[in-house]
Amino acid sequence: MAEAKVLVVEDDLTLLEVLKYNLAKERYDVVTATDGVQALEAARTARPDLIVLDIMLPGMDGLEVCRTLRKEATVPVLMLTAKAEEIDKVIGLEVGADDYMAKPFGMRELLARVRAMLRRREMMRQEAALAEGDGSAIVRAGEVEADLGRHQVRCRGRLVNLSPKEFDLLVYLMRNQGRVFSRDHLLDRVWGYDYFGDTRTVDVHVRWLRQKLETDPAHPSYLLTVRGVGYKFGD
């Protein structure tokens, strides 16, 4: 795998330099931006493999940056927030972030998240290439169809816009239709790391998928909750 490019967007210059130093030490090609406008310009010109994005930015905040990016690209986004409120984390996920970390955070954990997200992205690329080669690039379950090569999903014939992590989660559940998976299992298999603590990340992604796929999100037919266990894609 070629050297991965990481875009870091942070207006705290001290933290920006610390992040840049540590990521470069891990042999990543690091590009930086200090506000939302610069972030979008850098994302469009540098075409990074992953973006580390602070929520609190001058001018255009990180949420708006992420929302705009999601209309243009499928690059993974790790969002940073100084706010402790759960709602801020949830909103970050809902505008398209793949994961979040609350400040202050440990550098080792951030680097582990970055490695895992990049590893997962590369696995998905390889999987899509193999699927194209053996003719299995399309995954179908009910009226939902996922095209691995094009990274597209159609539901009842309608194209559905999904974030990279929503796509990964949906494909994993579709491929294992009828099987129930715990949140911890899904975090390990879809997000690619052992996640300790809050598992709200999975809940938010499932809820968002229901909003996009289900005729009646309050009474889902596809993305089902098995109380006390986890989630499954309905038979």
C-alpha cells in the first residue's frame, strides 16, 4: 500500500503541530488546514485518504465541512470535539463522520483509530477489486442492492446516498442476512478496532440507515433490533 495521505484540520496551532508531528512519525503524508474553507480546498486538491477534522473551526465549522464533503467524496472522517455533550458527537456522526474522539484524547488512541480506519478503507478497496474480477460486485438482500465497485446502494430502484461507514455497515449486515450481531462485534468488524466504552456509534449509524432505507423508520423491515443482543438485516 502506498503512503497514506492524512488531512488534519485544527485551528489550535499547538495541537495541529503535535498531530502533524506524530502522524508524520508514523510515515503518513500529512496535509494541514486551520479553518473550514481551507479544509475543503485541501480535501479537493490533495485528495487525502483520511481526514482528522475538528468540529470547532472559525468561519465554517467542522460539521458544515463534513456535510459538504459527503456530497463530494467518500473519504473517511475522524471528527474531534472539545464538547462533552453526547448530542454533539451524535450530530457529527449524522452529518457523515465515520467516528469521533472527544478532547482531550491520548495520542496512541488517535493513531490506533487512524491506522484502523485506513486499514479498513484499504480492505474495502481490495474487496471491491476482487469482487469486480469474479463477478460478485453486487450484494442483494430484499429490495436493497449494494454495488461494491461503484460504492453505491439502491433501495427499491432508488439511489441512496450513504457515508463510507454506513455503506460498510449495511454491506456487512446484508452479507450476513438473518444473523444477529452485537454492537461490540460490529465495531470490531466494520470499524476495525476494539472499541471500549460508548457504543452509540453503531446505534447512530443504524438509525441513519433506517432513515434512508426504510419506508417507515419507526417500524423497520430491514435493519432490525434484537433486544438485548444487537442488530441484524431482516430475513
